[in-house]
Amino acid sequence: MREPRFLQYHQVDSAALVAEAVAGLRAVSAQLSPKFFYDALGSRLFDAITALDEYYPTRTEASIFAAHADEIAAAVHASIGRDGQLAAMVDLGAGNCAKAARLFESLRPRRYVAVDVSVDFLRDALDALQRQFPALDLVGVGLDFSSRLALPDAAAAELIDGPALVFYPGSSIGNFSPDEALRLLREARELSAGGALLIGVDRVKPVDVLEAAYDDELGVTAAFNLNLLKHINRLIGSDFKLREWRHVARFDAAQSRIEMHLEARRALTVCWPGGERRFEAGERIHTENSYKWRPADFEALLHDAGFGRVRRWSDERGWFAVMLADT
Ligand code: AVI
């Protein structure tokens, strides 16, 4: 049996993370990057979010892949397949690799390249996948592609040795602003080496549905948002008290995005070694944007990024879209 290979190109630089968090707290409008959600507890809370009744994206996307599996596979093979096989499938933000693995039988990739910020997240998942798919060439790549998506030249030449399918599910593209999304899509097109992109995109829908998805009755999303402050306390030694903050999630129709914030319940001061920040009652820390797209606008973005033909699948309610873009 083959063994998965692991390549780490990104080391987490904790001094840079501390500097980023402190700069965000000192900014006139305080902000903390959504990457601070994902400590060990935050990742588990996100998994719990995906199981909530109100959080429709994960289950709706899965239903689209299940309902249109054959059609999607046929479209991928018609675009880039060779003899019914794909040279490579590159999974961005692969996590537990489950979404990609569900497509292996229909897509039949020769190589699966799972990209995530740390290869350690990928080890267990790839070891288990190798037992299930002994002939598949499995590669885990540790890379933070949030500011730039590119493999070192030698790795790209070795791993992407034919037109590849870049897979970016889960509406993670929604956590990028339109300008950042355009940059990432251009880089994904480049990485595919003449292949295609299969991407999950969350659609604009009634505000009550959107706001409930990001402010659920059980308070799991509130816990996910507040947990960021615990992570920051550990990272920079600050003294955020979670009971003094409340979770806020609102849809901004003009920007077509859900915004998540943490709001101070009263006037307070947060201290950390070497600094402090006063917050007035009601003052907020901006923690996340989640953009919702009209399919025509997202298709236009794909064309701006250099992609050609785009095919699209949706659910009956028109809440989510899976798009396949040819290069
Ligand atoms: C990871 N990302 C696609 C999620 C979203 O829907 O924007 C993160 C999330 N934030 C709150 N709930 C889920």
C-alpha cells in the first residue's frame, strides 16, 4: 500500500499573530481576523455549527452534490478528464477531507492534494483515506493560502502534472471580500494548470434565514464568536471577560454580507502586557464577514478571474450554488 506524503510550506509565526491581534485591538474600529476562531475548541464549535438546523450551507451543498453527482462528474470529465481519470484534485482548506472523499468514486482522481494551514490537521484523515483508497496518490500540503495561493515551482511541477480540478467547497470563498476573492480565484486558475474549479457559493436569500444561520437559538455561533476572545487571551495575555461581551450577527444588504461582531455590554477596559484598549458600552469588535452572492455576479467574478465556461447547480430553494468553471 502507498503511504501519504506530507509537505509543510507554512509555519505559524506566533510573534506575527500577536502583532496582528494587538494592531486589530488598537484600530479605531477594532477588528480581529476570523482565523482566530479556529483554536481546538473553535474548530469543534464550527463542526457543531454545521449540524445546526439554522445553518443551511453545509447540508444544502451536500444535497446538491448528492443530487447531481453523475452530472457534475460528467461535466468535470468532459472538461479535463483523460480516459475517465483526473490527473489531480486539489482540495483547498481540506480539513477532514470528507467532502472531497465523497467525490472520489465519481471523479476518479489519480492524485489527491489536500491543502490546509497545517499538515498536522491532515495526517489522520489522509492515513484513513489511504486505507480506503490504496492506489490513490495522497499528498498533504501545509499552506496558508489566505493571502496567496501558490505552490513552490518544483512542488507544483511534480504534483500538478496535468490539468487539475481545484476544489473549494463550503462557501469559504464568502469569507473573502470581492477583491480578495478575485485574487484567490485568479491564483486557483493558475494552480489548476489548464484544469477547472469546482466551488461552493452561498447565495443571497431572505434576511431572517441568513441572520438565524449566524445567530442560532442554541447559541452555538455565539459561543464560536466569544471563544475567539479566549483564544486572544491565551495568545496575547489579555483579560477579556466573556460575560462582558455579546454576539451580534447582522446582514448588511448594501455589502451583501453577514457581519459578525462582539459588542461590549458596558464601558470597560481590556489590558494586555504592554497595552490596553477602552471600549464604550455598545462598542464592537468586527470578527467576520460572510459574503452572499447572486449567481450572475459570482459568474462575472469567475470570468474576471480568467475562467471560461461556467456550469451551475442549485438546490430547489435556490439557497446555495455549486459552480464548475473551466479555464
Ligand atoms: C467557514 N465559513 C464558510 C463559515 C461561514 O458561513 O462564513 C464560518 C462561519 N461563521 C459563522 N458561522 C459559520
